Amino acid sequence: MYNNCCFVMADKIRAVKERSFPHTVEGIKQFYDEWAPTYVKDLTHEGYTAPRRAAETMAKLLSNKHTEIMDMACGTGLVAHELTQVGFNTIDGVDISTESLTISQERGIYRRLICDHIGANELDIKDDSYDGLILCGALGSGHLNLECFPELIRIVKPSGPIIFSVSCKTRDTFDQFKDGNFEADLDELVRKGLWVKEAYELIPDWIFNEAGHQYVYKVV
Ligand SMILES: C[S@@+](CC[C@H](N)C(=O)[O-])C[C@H]1O[C@@H](n2cnc3c(N)ncnc32)[C@H](O)[C@@H]1O
């Protein structure tokens, strides 16, 4: 049993490092369902600092800690845990992986958890519901792409921050993101008047001791 767990862990970490995870919605759901039981332990071991960085950034932007925060693609709840460490206490989450959501539920942190696909589709959430939103570690091939942003903007209140981050490797190698496509798509939403750019930070130790890009946009 112990050995099986180690094989699952080694498999999943290797798949993430080599980008050899499934590249379909169904495949990615199964990938995270299988990984859910050891995900937190595995990624903590791999120096995954991105959730803490995002939560700390949110804390600097929103002084009222009773505001409502959406943890988009929440997985097993690492971001929500970090949000509670900086004082937030009203957090909802969305994810496609039912097994990950079970672990998030067991944390007893979230007010509401929604199992759904995040993309161009409309989520079961009213307009302007949240004071801030974090999307951490979930952009990439088979995962979320930038088509989801108009929907994320819809559910955040005007002036509310949307904090998201992506590993440098993913931004530089995924076809839809590389060669400036990532920034161009974000800029397009600025041109459409949906949000404005607030901040950008290069995080040197985002995961695996490798760097990641963290962005903050504010909803118009
Ligand atoms: C690397 S994990 C990140 C989880 C969490 N945000 C964290 O930082 O630990 C990626 C998460 O995105 C979810 N996911 C990937 N594609 C998705 C989609 N299209 N819709 C909803 N969830 C998705 C996966 O189920 C998984 O929980």
C-alpha cells in the first residue's frame, strides 16, 4: 500500500514536470481525482509556494478580511488554507475534480463548493458575487485557458482583484500561451474595458524551485 502511494506520487509529479498529463477535460479530471489523496503532501514536498504568495497578495489588496473570496480551480484547498492564514474566512471554491473537492470539503473552510468545468461556460454563480478571486496553478494545456476570464470577471465585483499565476515553463511552452499570446489575450480584455492591469510579479520559487508569473488585474 505504502509503495503504491509512492508510485502514484512519483507518477503525478513526473507527469507535471514533463507536461505528460492528459490534455482533455475528462483526462484531467481523472488525473486529479487519482492524485487527490496525496496532492497536498506531494506538492508541499516540492516547494509549491504559489498558493501562499497569492493569498498574501490578496491580504495586501483587501484589508477587510470578512470579504467574499472565490478560489477558482480550488483542488484540495491549498489556496483556501493560505487565505485563512492571512485572515480571510468567507471562501467559496470551484473545481472539476470530485475527489479533490471531497478533500476540500473535509477541511471545513469553504462556505460553498461547486463541481463544474471552468471555461467559457456560465457557472452557477450570480454576477458580482465576490470581492476577490484567486486562480492558482490551473492554467495550461488540458487545464484552464484564457477563455475562462470573461466568466471570472463576471462573478467579481467592480474594483475586485483577480490574482492568477502560471509557471514560467507553462507560459513559455504551451501553444496557446507562448510567443506573447498570453499577454496579448490579457491585453485584449483590457481593450474591451473588462479589467485593468494592477500588478505583475516574478516569483522565483513558484514550484520545483522554478519561477512563475503572478498577475493582478482589477475588474472594471
Ligand atoms: C494543479 S491543481 C491546482 C489546485 C489549487 N488551485 C492549488 O493551487 O493547489 C489544478 C486544478 O485545476 C482543476 N481543473 C483543471 N482544469 C479544470 C477545468 N477546466 N475546470 C475546473 N477545474 C479544472 C483540477 O481538477 C485541479 O484541481
